Amino acid sequence: MKFFAKLNANNLVTDIQNVNDNDAPDEATGIAFLTRLTNHSLWKQYWKDRSGPTKNAASPDNDYDPGRDAFIQIKPFNSWILNEEDCQWNAPVPYPGGGDGDGKFYKWEEETLSWVLYEAGLDRFKL
């Protein structure tokens, strides 16, 4: 199974389609197949498991950046910074607990530019 993102003229993902391997042995053939099927010609192949050359899987409302060959999610907060290596948004402050985390859950608070500890089951946050 191959996966394709339908793009509008501004490279915004408007839909995603799965195509049988027989109909899309390569990206160009898959795009030609989808163009005949939908009468829409702007498509880009992506890999759900991120094993292909295109960075990130696509989903509706993502942008496709041809220069980076990447699908980029909507920026979650004004302060977050795009990592040029993986085209993922990162907080300006690292997530608490290091790379493996500390087993706790945190929520980003844009007003204070900090991570706030969330206690499961409670409707409040602790600093």
C-alpha cells in the first residue's frame, strides 16, 4: 500500500489517499493513477513509517514544503521552533525528564514559556 497527500495550489494537504501497490509501483505512476481517478494532479507520496525520503507523514492541514521535502504540521505555539533536521516543532525549553521522560505528563504553557506538570485524574496543573 502506498500513501499520497492531495495538495492544493499552496501546498496545503487537503486529503490523503491509499493506493494499491499495483497501481503505484512508484510515485510518478501513483500520481498519474490518482490524477486519472480524481481529475486532480497535485499529489505527493509519503511514508507513514517515515522510511521514505519525504520527511514526516502527511495529514490534512499540514503544509508540504518542497524545498525541505517535508510535511510540516501547523505550528502549535508561537514560541516553538522548527527543527530543520526532522521538520518537527520543538518547544524553546526541552521537555522535562530528558529524552526518555520521567514518567510524568506535562503540558506546554505559552504564557510562561514553560512545561507544567499535569497530575492525572485532577483538573489542575502543578508548577
